[in-house]
Amino acid sequence: MLNRSGISKTTAVSPKQILANVELQSSVGCIVDATLGVDVGTRKIAKAGTPIVIDLMDLQAPVEKADATKALNAVLLHDVDVTSGDANGTALVFGFVNVNRVDEDVATLITTALEATGVSELITFMKA
């Protein structure tokens, strides 16, 4: 699922771990739309824990941000740099997310997304 020419990887710090239990999880690759990114310094980052809607029958379709009207069925497992446009990411479709480990703005997005009808029951949000 390569959506850019060539492969690049930049690691400045260790990745953020949002899972409460790393063994009890299932995830799939996804395309993260650049519109999910927020400005972090000079980069545009789609943050770990962002609630998303993914089409599990078409993993090439870019994910959408879940909100009070679009029921979440996944969350971004890691930060994704979308400075240069859409990028590859990982969507958690089953697992336990420790809300204390996500950024405050992402925690607010999660709270809002949980208000929608039809939210996936396969992802549990907890404060551990």
C-alpha cells in the first residue's frame, strides 16, 4: 500500500504508545488523509488516538475523521506525518486505548466521536 514514490522514514523520538495492553490489539494499514493533520512545529501531524472512520472493504480509500455524526470504527495507532500529503498509517480496529496517553486535543476528539450512533464496540477507551 505505497501511496508515495519512494520510501522515507524520519524518527526524532520514540513513538507514542497509546495502548493499555499491546498484546490485545488488532490493526490494519490505512491511508491517512492530509486533512487530519494539525500543525506541530513545522510539520503537519495526524496524532495517535485520532478517532477515524475506515472502509474495511477498501483499505486504499483515505480514512475520515470521526465526529458526533460519523461513528468511529478505528483510531490512529501512531502519529502520522502528513506534511507532504496523504500518508500510510495504522488503524487500530480492536484494542484498549489508554486515554491518559493521548494529547488533550485528541482526548476531546474521542469524547466528541463517542457521541455518534453506531460507534464500534471493539475499541475500549479507558483512563489507566
